[in-house]
Amino acid sequence: MYDQYLTKIHEHWDEITGMYAHFESKKPIIEFDPNCSRIFAYSAADYIRSLSPRTRDETKKQYREAVDKGSIMVFVRDELNKVLRSYIFPKADE
């Protein structure tokens, strides 16, 4: 199944991992806006608190698993299509 967001993430992977690396000691969550290719690094605690209660609990669990495995959690926030979707990727150096 084609995932347009994975394609966009792949196109900007170097920038996404660069942003992650810059803030890695803070164990960030990365947010990617596919419409204007903006990348943000947020404190995981602050980002998770900003989510809806329904999304918050599952995200906490996924984030803990990602950190335990040394992976990167990336959220795609597509405001035009009203989509918020998370992805977990292994770090390239793993």
C-alpha cells in the first residue's frame, strides 16, 4: 500500500535525522509538516501532553518502546488533510 507520507519522510530523511541528532540528548519527538517541509523537535513530554487523551496513552507506550530500542519517533502533521500520524524508525547508525 502506497503511503505518501513515507515518501515525503524519505525525501527529507537527512534533515529529519539531523534535527533528531541535534536534540538527541533530550530524546525528542520529531514533527514533520509535509506541506511545507518543516521539521520540528519537541520535548517528548510536552508533545505527548499536547495530544488528545485518546492519543496520549498509546503515544506514551509507543514512545517508550521507541526509546528502549534506540529508535526515532516521527509525527507527520498534515493540516491540509487533517492527518496526524506517527512513525517509528530505527536510527541509521543502529
